[in-house]
Amino acid sequence: MGDHGDETAGDGPEPHLAPLGASALKPGHWRALELLESASEVKATLEQYRRELDGEVYLRPTNRGLTVISLNPSDPAMVGVAGRATGDEYLRSLPPSEEHVRRAVAGYREKVGGMGRSSVEERFSLGLIADALHNELILPDSDLRFVCQEWRLPGALGGRVDLLMLDPAAQRLVVVELKTGSSQATVGLEQAERYAELLWEYRGELYEYFERLANSLAALYTTISTERFTLDPFAVPRAEVRWPDRKNDDVRPAMPRSTSRQGGGPSPTRPGTRSQLTELAHGLDAFVASDSEFQRRARTLQSRWRHDRGLPIGEHNGRPLGSRLPMPDAEDQLWNYLSPEVGALVRDEYRTNLEVTDRRYRKLFGYPRLFNDLLSSQPMCFNLFGPLALDLDVATTVARARWPELVDRVTAVRFEHSPGRWDSRYLDNGTAADVLVEHTTPDGGRGVIAIETKYHENLKGAASTHNDRYDEIADASGLFRPESRAALRRPPLQQIWLDHLLAVAMQQTDGLYSARHVLVYPRLNVAVASAAEGYQATLEPGSATFEAITLEDLCDTIVGVAPGPEVSEFRARYLAFDTIPAR
């Protein structure tokens, strides 16, 4: 949780890897995506262009803004709806003025009238897009959903993906290269496979982006408003080539070098040499090759918890995975939660959030992992803090015991909360606290404790795009050593920094008497423990706005002042690592 604009999906079975070389995304890409996520404004914009143009258009996200692409089948090639170098080529806010649209359409018509070139591939591409947009995003003769067109890949060996699709059943990206005929099929497939490799290498940045992009299009073009597309962090993109007169699919999977045996993948284990941990993980369908030793122990612990309770096993990529529950039963039955009361709280939070239209206040609940992923820290957070949210007297007792210098009375316990995710008074990047404890102080003021929970995550992944606002908050606080700023902008410290800055910004903006950021993690998660130690070293001496504690210590505090079955059940599920072999 604690999501912000570029944060990777750390609750998935395999943490995303950092990209290689240059960044695949720029701030403008995220701004363009944010425009597309405002469905009402996008629909109004499309209607403006359709009315003025008397034809269909598609809004393509780029680093410079949204480009308006004509889908008129009589156009000789792909044409943007704007004049040449007029300033109308990109939309940076929605909806545009009527004058802007009229000027852009006039420029488009002038360009088409003077065009001397024609492209079979581009006309084929635009026809496929038009068909997809009129058919629930489904590409003709397939089950693939349209995501974007002409996506430029980074680096000198990059290129442009003709069509990027999503296979919703496999939760996999599909690169579609378009050619004029079958004679170019082999070359086209080689290009598509190279592009698929690049997408895989940069998945730490791109998978979250394309998942959000696919869902923004679903909100615009599908009749099932609640349909959600997800990308599997395990899934290598597939490659495909198409041409206008193609009779049969010409498809084969792309095999990136980064996952091949030559790329350093794990060697096969000889029979009889498996460790106890590996044997147990295999026996519970919990073995994932990319897991660290601690992650394997955590996954195995969760898988055994499911098995011991007779809960059905879920799947990942068509194969059983012990740390997953099957949907939709997991959502209907709320198996991922330790009590019916906490399960009901989660369901209410999730359903209420679906009705929020203002993106500043919309929470980022991971679906379906909120219900089906036993390893995810998001349901773990509800399981630990849900009972406190449901009884503020107990929450007050626990908070006073843990933070007596800060807390007089707890007034609210909120999940995945920010006072304004995309508000420039705070961070303007989507960051939120996993748990926000609002309280009064012994001196009669108001304060917050912003809690970030980690379980199996390692805080690795792609760096988030830097924003000057972060430096403004940090400078005004006086909390950070000047020489530490570069390290704070990179993993593994950056996420901790942004979560901490949100708490600091709340104190600065909202006139709070106190604000503290607390990072909570299992004692055996040495990756997070090491990052917390490194983060502490970036702070000026005497700073009291950051604290790192273990889940075990927090449970001890709760048991000491408010003993009950909830904490015992939590420990048995999440912290009984002594029952799982270390190797």
C-alpha cells in the first residue's frame, strides 16, 4: 500500500524488477494517463471531436500529452487531428475549448488534403483500433483487449509497438506487429519478440502503467463498468504478427534473455538435494523460483495456513499457487480475513471506494489481491488494524501504550488514506498511508500516526519520478541531512521517504501538533530492516517523526494492554516463522 504514481505492485507473487538503462516513462506519460482516468472529461472531449469532425477519434497517451488520432477509414495514413506545429497537437487538460477543437479539425483537414503518402500498415492499424473500440476493446478474431497504439520503447534499440494488447485470461501483455503481407511475417515476429523483451525488462515501470491504462479504456468503452483488468507480474509478454489478408494466427511466445538459462536463471535441482524449505514449499504448491529465502518462508507459511483451514487453492497463470485463493469465492466468502467483522469492514471500504469519482480521494485497493492473495500486505494490514478501527476505545488503549508522548485519544483509524492524493498541498503523486491513526494529543492538539505495513516485500523496484514538491516539504521540515537527498530519491529508501513526507506535509498543511510516520515489518524481513536502518541515517539527530518497529513488537504491545483472540490468530497466520524451516 502507500501507493504513489510509480510504485510497483509489491504485493504480487514476484516483485517487479528495476528497469535497465534509461527510464521507460516520463512525467508526461503519467499526466496523460491521469487525464484518461477522468472518464467524464474524456467522454466530453471525444464527443466534441466527433461532432466537429463527423467521425471517430482515439486519444493516444504520450509524454507531451494526449494526441487525437483520426480513425476515418478513408484517410491515406495515420493522421493527428491538429495542424502542423500549431500548438494544438497535444491535449494537456480536458475538455478543450470549442475553439481549440475547431482549429485542430481545420488543421487536420488541411493536412489530409495535402498528403502525398499512403500506408497500408497504418490504415490496417487504425481499422483494428476502430473495430476494438466499438467491440468492448476486443481485437477482431481474438480475445485480446486493446491497450495502446504506436508505443515508443526506450533506448537506442527501442522502436514503436504497433499495437499493445492485453490477454485478460492470462493477465499478459501481447505485442502485435503489423505488416503488409505474409512475406514479412518472420521479420515482423522477430520485431515483436524484441519489443516484448524490452517490455519485460522495463516491467517495473510499465506494468503498473499499462494496467491502469487498460482500466481507463475499460471505463470508457466497455458496458461492464465494474470489469477490471490486471497484469500478472510473472507473465512475459507474448508476441504476435498480423497482416491484412492473414488467414491464420502466427503466434509464438517471446522468451526474453533476462529469464533464459544464459541470463542466470536457477539451475535444476538434482533429485534428493532439495532443502527442507524447498520440499515443503513444493508440497504446498508454494514454490516460486524468484522468491528470496524469507519470501519463500512467508509464502509457505501462508499456504499452510490456507491448507490447514481446508480453504481451496487458487491459481496463478493457470497453475495452482498455495498462497492464492480462488475468485470469486474468496471475495464472496471473505476467506482472507481473520474475523467476519474485519471482512465486513473490508467489503464496505472496497465498495464505498468504487463510488468515489474524485480522484483526489479515491483509494487504491489492489483488486483482486485484496481478497485472493494471502501474501499481500494490504489484507494483512486490515487483519491487524481492523479490530482497532472497529473499537476506538481499544485503539486508544493500544496507541497510548505505544506512543504515550503523542496520544491522548484516538478519534479515527483510516485505511489507505490521504487527505488529498493528487493535491499539490501534499505530494500530488497518489501516496497514501496504509493506516492513518488520527488522535488528540496530551496538550489538546491534533496529531496523526501514518503507518506503512510491509510483509514479504523488499522495497526494490523502479524509482518514482521526482517532484520538486518533495524537496520543498523536506527543506521546510529541516529533518533530513543535506547529503542524503540523492539516496532518498532511489530505492530502497525512496518509498519510505515519500510515505514519511506525506505525514510531514500533513503537519505543515493541516496545522497538526504532531505527525509521525511508522514503518512496520516482520523481524525476519532483513531487506526492510536494512532499508529502515539506512533511512534513519538520513535524518538529522533528534528527529522524532519517523519510527521503524517490527510486527512482533507491535503485537506484544497489543497483547500487553488489550489481549484477545485476534492477535493470537494474527501471530499464528503471519509470524509463526519458527514452524517453517529456514532452509
